[in-house]
Amino acid sequence: MTLAANATVSAGLLRCSSSSSGSRAARPTRLRCTAAYAPGLGSSAPNGASSAHRHRSNELTVSSGGPLSVLLSGAGGAAVAAAIEGAAKSGAAPSITINVYAADPAAAVAPPGEAVPVKAVLSPPEVYAACAKMGAYKASQPAWKNLMLAVAAGCYTAMFGALLLMVGPNCGGLAASNPGLARYITGAIGLPFQLMVIMVCGAELFTGSTAMVTAAYYEGKVSLRQLGRQWAGSYAGNALGCALGVALLLGSGVVKGLMPGVSAISLAKISYPLHQTFIKAVLANWFVCLAVWQATAAQTAGGKFISILGPLSAFIAIGFEHCIANMVFVPLGILMGVPGVTWEAFLFKNLIPVTLGNIFAGAVCVATLYSMAYGQLGKRVQRSLDLAELLRLRRAGLRYSR
């Protein structure tokens, strides 16, 4: 006989469903688990709660690709298997709760009947480890898949970039009375949705990879050659995707409504001194990579969006430079005939310095910083400092202790 225990959901708790064949010997059992977070519900579902009431909770995916399979072994696995077998004999469905952390698929088993809160935010060391692991995954993908997902990210940039151009720059009355609010609306409506789609649905954005894949390199998970190949593929794919997105926007007939933003933004982006453009690019991708870091830490869809909204709206409202977004805004200006906006100016006055600044931010300001704090770079620095202290004490004739 096969028995399946029904999954139950209560606020902030993780409950799991399991299946086992009815046998007399306890044996390892596979548990299939999902997590749910239901704001506003009580700590446990009332006995008479309807399935519709539980269904209104927001689903939180513990692992990409669906429910998480956990192999129960040892004392915990034997206890759960015994509980399932006992329930099978009595004809009842067992209630089993386990604790699952998104960063650690090898979940620990809680005592039967006890509810364990779901971990909603990873700690800083866990975030760095998760980002380095994701960077290694990105670098391990076949070139065609990396290119395909990068093209998708470029298309998303054009699609949500069009939303930015349609809303913020067309708020002329608001810009005259409250320019700061108008700039924030421009930053908050458009590109934050692009990064949310990329993080949730999956796509390859070059600027985020400058931090994630660099972190994987620092941790010895990828080679320098793999890093270069991933960067090159994602950059080329983003460029192709942006070109495709621009072509679709031009063919759609909506560009007339985008022209106020296209004219102002494309002309501004080629008008700054090179050193200012480079610094703006550093600050832009510092914000973007912090958004990626925070979204990786957040384990709910709402948490991911809030994590993305703040940094992205900030860099856009302030006026910093992002190389992939500029592959949409400036070519639109060129193709729509904005005076003074040319391919040569775009390439040498914007795209090259912005790309270099974006790389510096992701690789140095984010990946290097957090590897120093939580990864192998920090361990190497500490070993070097310890060795220097040991040599100093030996020269002084003293013993070293730590």
C-alpha cells in the first residue's frame, strides 16, 4: 500500500508531503517539500480551515525547478519512515514538518509535529556563497545557452526600457513642479521590472555577471578562461538582444510616444567628460550588483522585488551609466535622428568607458569586497598578515600566539 501525506501550510511555516510504500521495515524515504509564506494568517491553520483559505498564501519556491526532494537518512530518516509506516497501518496520514534553507538543500528534519519558520533572508556569508555558486553555474553553461539567455536579457532591457521612456519623461507637468519626484518615477518604473524578470525567470545580464562570475573565480570554482568566455558571451548576447528589441520597438509604431525621453537621454549620455562617464558607470553597476546580491538573499518574490527596486531606481534617478541599458537608449536616438547623436560618439564617448566602469564596479567594488569579507581572498589576506606578524615576532625573539 502507498500512502501520501498531504502538505499543509501555515503562516511562515514549511510543511511537507511525503510518500512511502507500506512495509514493515523502516527505510530511507524521499520527502517532497514546498514552502509557503502567508502574511496575515495565524501561526497555524485552524482545524476547520478550508483548502481555499490556505491556497491564498503566496508560494515560495525553495529550489529552482519546483519542489525540493530531500533524502532522509540516519536517525531522523528512520523516525520519519517509522511514523509513515505506523500511519499506513492505522490508515491515517502523518503530519511531518522539516526545516529547509534555500542555500542548503540537504535539509535537517525537525521533530514530528513541530513547525519551523522558513528562513526568508540569507546571511551575508550565505549570500556571497550563493552568488559565487551561481557564478560558477553561469560559467559552466554551454556557449549557445549563455548566448541565448543573454539575448533574452537584452530584449527585456529594450521592453522595460520602453516603459521607462513612456512614463517618466512624459510627466512634463510633474517635472516642472517637482523634478526630484519626476526623476524617481523615471527610475522606479521600468528597469527594476527588467532585473526582476531576469532574476526570477532566468536570463544572462552582463553587468551582474561581472560580480557573480568574478566571485566564482576568487573561490576557485571557475578558471580565468571560463570567466572571459562567460563575460564575452553575455555581453555579445545582450548587444544582440538590445538590437532586436530596438528593431521591434521601431516596427511597433510606439516610438513617437518615447521621443521626449529618447531625445533627452540619448543626447545627455554622449555629452559628459570621459572621467565623469567612467565614474558614473562605476556607481551604476555598484548599485546593480548590490540589487543582484540582495535579490539573491531574499527568498520570496516580494522580498526580491523590494531588494531590486531601491538600488535600480536610485542609479537611474541620479543619472548613472549602465552599458546594456545604453545599448537601447542611444541607438534609439541615433535611428530616430536626434541631432548630434552618432554611432561614433556613442562608441567612444559612452559605450567603451561605461563598459569599463561597469566591469570595475562588479569585479572590484562588489566581488572583491565580499570575497575579502567572506571568501578566499579574505583568508589569503589573513594568512599573509599572520605570516608577517610571525616573522616580525621571530625577529624580535618573541613567541607568536593567535
